[in-house]
Amino acid sequence: MSRLILYAIPAFIILMIVEGLWSVRAEREGKNIRGYRQKDTTASLLMGIGNVIISTFTKLAVIAVWTVLYRYRAFDLSPVWWSWVLLFFAEDFCYYWFHRAHHEVRFFWAAHVNHHSSTHYNLSTALRQSWTTPFTGILFWLPLPLLGFPPWMILTQQAISLLYQFWLHTESITKMGPLEWVFNTPSHHRVHHGRNLAYLDRNHAGILIIWDRLFGTFEVEDERVDYGLTKNLETYNPVTIAFHEWVGIARDVASARSLKDAFMYTFGPPGWSPDGSRQTSAQMRAAAASSS
């Protein structure tokens, strides 16, 4: 894990306290926000601590792989200003596809789903990080060392991206004018955490919202966001939060009637079922469109 993240932890805590005080006042004034709740926040913090511990070890393996790939780099991209600019866009592009895949492929969704499991939306939600994406996310940044970016530069830019995304998890900031066209903002990311039909699998951006606009996954915040999963968890147990979808995959594969079904249960879109008893987000949208 980059030291930038570790150095930022005190700031995370201070900002959560400030936001918590704001949310108490906002709720007293009748504003339609969810605010902080002790059990939910505790679960998010425990998930974050687990992620930090696991990432400390997995990053060592990732850096080792990057170092090997860097030997076969196509270009020598030394750390000058223009190579940092290139890396900014390249890393953000990789993050978009990492994030999108972790919504559209059930195997990856099993790792990422915990981040969406809170029905609240505040800065503590940003820390509700996965215990298994440190393993499933490895593939998505492999092109960067092959292009010629040194591993330490990649690690630094990843940390910058994660730091940027922390402040997106708040209801205290509404919309930000022209910045909304280019950058990921709290408004865009609230959509991403919504279980509203129009908001499912939308706004996968890290720093730049331009990728969602380019690839057809953008949705503007319009209706009030209903946070959480299409079927919310009824527990704050961090182990259940971390592994419930992996258990679901294992259960479905065990009951599969064919290898094709087993494959689709694992690598198809979340919600896929052979008989249509469950639906993917695309199927739910199609059904809603046909009935309107």
C-alpha cells in the first residue's frame, strides 16, 4: 500500500467527524439524508482495516509482477511532467475498466459488492473496501508497466486516484457546475451507489467522468438516490459482507445443471439465471421499458 494512503488516514478521520456533525444538524433541520449510524459505520471501518492489512501483502506481489513486466516495456517513460500526465489518463482508463468489470461480471462483482452494501452514504462508506479486490483487480493495470511506466509511478498514481475518490462519498456537496462534465463528483458517484433502476451499473469513473460519457455508462443524478443493493443485506457482520456473494456463487455452481450454467453463474452478469427467475440489470431495464 502506498504511504500516501497511510498518511491520509488522520485526515479521513477528521473529515468523517466534521461530516458527522454536519449530518446531525442536517437531519435535525429535516434534510432528506441518511447520516451516520454506529453499526453501519463500524462495519465500514472494519472492512477498511481488513483491506489495508490484505493490501499490504498483495501489493508486494503486484509490484513484483509489475517489475518483471517492466523489463519488457515498449517505451522508457521517465518521471517527467508529460509522462505523469500520460499516466494520469492511462491509470484512470484502467480504473474505469476495472470498476466496470467488477459490476458486469459476477466473479468480480463478488469481490466488489461489499462496497455497495451500505444503505447509508457518507465518508465512512468510502472506507468500506473489499477484502478480495486486492486479488481480483491485479489484471487491470498490467498494461501500464508494459507501456513503460515504472512500478513506483503506477503505485503513486493509484494512491492519488483512491485519495480523490474518498471525498466523493458524501451528501453534503450537491452539484459542481461545469466540473460535472469532466470530473467524477459526489453527484455522479451518488448515482453509482444507487439501487434505483436507472442508476444500476452507471458512473464507474475514478477521477474523470469522460470514460462513462464515451462508453455509454453515464447517468445524471435526477431522482432521489436509494442507496444499497437490489437485495440489501440484513447484517453488519464484516465477514458476511465480505464473502456473501462468493458463497452465493458456490451455491449456484453446485446446483447448476450444466457446465454452461456453472460458467454463467460465475462469469455471467450479476443476477443471471438460466430460467429467468432472477434478472440482470439489463433485463430489469428491458422489462421496465416494455411495460411502460
